[in-house]
Amino acid sequence: GNPEKISEANVYIQVLDVNDHAPEFPKHYETFVCENAVSGQLIQNVSAVDQDDSAEGHHFYFSLAQEAINDSHFTVKDNQGG
């Protein structure tokens, strides 16, 4: 509350950790769907890795492309298992 005891200081922060690597698939996935596959059948599990991964790890989110969201032939479900 005393204006005579107010001061300002500039603070500069340098971030040393840079996200140098985008998440990527750990292997090449080649998926096939058989003609007798049933609705709701699991077709493929996918995972991702990040070389910039922190000690706590990351949780990756996968989704269908915008144009495929209304396509009832495919769904993406998060198995919460990394």
C-alpha cells in the first residue's frame, strides 16, 4: 500500500528443453481387414513414442481424420494402456 516501496524488474526465462522430435510410431503398421470381420472387432492396436519423452511419460491421443468422423465403419478407442 506504500507507493514509495514499489519497484519493477524485467525477468527473462530461457527454456533449455526443446521438443526436437515429434511423436512417431515405433514400427511400421500394415493392417488388413478380413471380409468376415464383425462389427466392433478389434483390428489394430497402435502406439507412439516420443524421443523427448519426460520421466513421467506422455499419453498420446489418437483420432480419426475430420472427414472420417461421421463414417460408421471405423472407430478409435483409447485403451489407456500407453
